[in-house]
Amino acid sequence: MNKEKMIHLVDTTLRDGSHAVSHEYTVEQISAIAGGLDAAGVEYIEVSHGDGLAGSSFNYGWSLTREEDMLIAAAKAIKKGKLTVLLLPGIGTVENLEHAARCGAKAVRVATHVTEADIAEQHIGIAKKLGLKTFGFLMMSHMAPPEKVLEQAKLFESYGADIIYVADSAGAMLPEDVKVRVGAVVDAVKVPVGFHAHNNLSLATANSLAALEAGASFLDGTCRGLGAGAGNTQIEVLTGVLDKAGYQTGVDFYKIMDVAEEVVEPIMHRPQVVRNAPLMLGYAGVYSSFLLHTYRAAEKFRLDPRDILVELGRRRMVGGQEDMIVDVAYQLAQKKGGSHEGR
Ligand SMILES: CC[C@H](O)CC(=O)C(=O)O
Ligand SMILES: [Mn+2]
């Protein structure tokens, strides 16, 4: 392991973390969190609806704060770092990206399912023309073998991505799974490689270290681990762990701990722990953003959320298929022959 290495941290409390507060951040909270992260020295501060630009909708959940207000508040609070946005082609559009750039975004992560990098060519090209630092972000990477992941990473690189991310969106990977995928991408591309973890199997920090050992130089985290499913890598913990392991991050350990404890913790809806359903997300390999939709469907059809998740995993459902959760729950309820609320 190269212990002299500089690791770039991306904080996504104000994007992935938004799932854990039902997308209810206020302008004041966004300013305080973005400002605190910036003062602590975080390089990339991601702000968007949990499902990216234009994610606020009936399907994905409404944001309390309008996208433009979120971005402007964060842009004002960030002095040194880069305001970063997430874009899923198909949810967000090129117009949303251009608007985000006008609001002050300096970087964008263009995310696709791990086998569908080709849908991002236009978005990556336009992001580059807008002068944004552009990440290609491969979601649900556990669903593809390393050869496929590296093939898709090369596509992103050919479109002009500056950084390629391997994302364990389901929090389903073991450290060896991370190493083989990240290692394959590191060997295949010339640009830096990053890793985004979910903590559904309590492995987010361990998997982040595995990614570094395989050659990654960008890592994601969130204050108190706030995020979809059981959350992401806890950034204040990661900062301390990386320091102990001899890596440089440029992040002030005390300051990031203070943001987590004084700014983020008071607004959390519940402690970010590995409850049974998030654990099942990781075990069954299901997209972490499905959690809240699954809880709702389980309540409606009087089912155990774990049974719905096992079925979603068996059917290999991917991000964007949120509407299928209710269908699956309905079918499970029918099979059980029990009463349900599906009227
Ligand atoms: C909605 C985008 C997606 O959830 C990105 C992400 O954080 C992940 O794949 O884990
Ligand atoms: Mn995520």
C-alpha cells in the first residue's frame, strides 16, 4: 500500500444522505452543512436530491427545498471546495446540468447502471464543455464481473470522464469483491478511480480501505454515515482511519467530527444503524435507494420488508425500477393469499 498517497474525499451528506431525511433538508441546514464541510477542508461537496438532479418527484420523493435554492445556498457557503451535483441520465437532463452549472456547480457525477455507461456519452461531453470536473459513476457494480466493469469504465474514459467511480450501491460487496473490480478498473484506465460504499453489511470503511489497496484515490463518505439503506461510509471515521493508515486527505479531523456531531446529528430522523431491512439489502444485493419504497409497500400489503427485498434481489431489479416494488409486494401478498391493502 502506498501510504504517501493523497486521497480525495467526496462528501455526499447533502445528496445520498438526503434519502435518510426523506429529502427534507432546509436551506439553513444546507448552508450550515456545506459551509462546515468546506471549512473542514472537504474537496468535493455533493448536493442534489438523493436521486440526483430533477429527482424531486412523485416517483422518487419530493424535496422540501427547490433544487435551485439548494444549489445556490450551497454555492454561497462553499469557498474552497467544489460544489458537486449528481446526474442520472433519464432522471436529470442536459438542461438540468446547465442550470446547475449556472447555480455554481463545479463538478458532476454522471451515474448509470454498471452495464449502461453508453447512455452517458452526451451528458459527459456537455459537462466537459461546461468546464465541470466530470465523474463517470458505475452503480450496482456488484452485479457485473470485473471484465464488464472495466469495459464500462473504459467507455466513460473514452467520453472524456476525468474520474471513474465504482459504486457498491447495494452495499453487497465483500472486500475481495471491491478489490477485484476497483483493481480491474485501475489497470484499465489512465484517469483516477474512486469508490462509493454503502454500509448494509457494516463493511463500508473496510471496503473503502480495500479500494485504496486496489489503487483507488477518491473515496465517498457522509457525516454520521447518513445515506440510503444503512448509509454510506462515515466520513469523520474515514478521515481518522485514513490518517492512522498514513494517507493524506487535507481534511481537519476535529472539524469534520464537529460538523457531524453539532450540525448533522441534530437533524437526523433516526440513528443510522444497520437495521434488519438494510441488512437484507446488502445480503440480497438490492439497490439501497429502494429501502424507503420497500418499507411503504410492506406496510401497505402487510408484508415483512425482508421478503420483498429478497424477491427484488432474485429478480435483479436495478435503480429506476422503483415502480416495480409495489408490483412485487402485490404479487407476494397474492401468493400468501392473505388480506392486503392493495385497493
Ligand atoms: C440515485 C443515484 C444513485 O443512488 C447513486 C448512488 O449513490 C449509488 O449508486 O449508490
Ligand atoms: Mn449511494
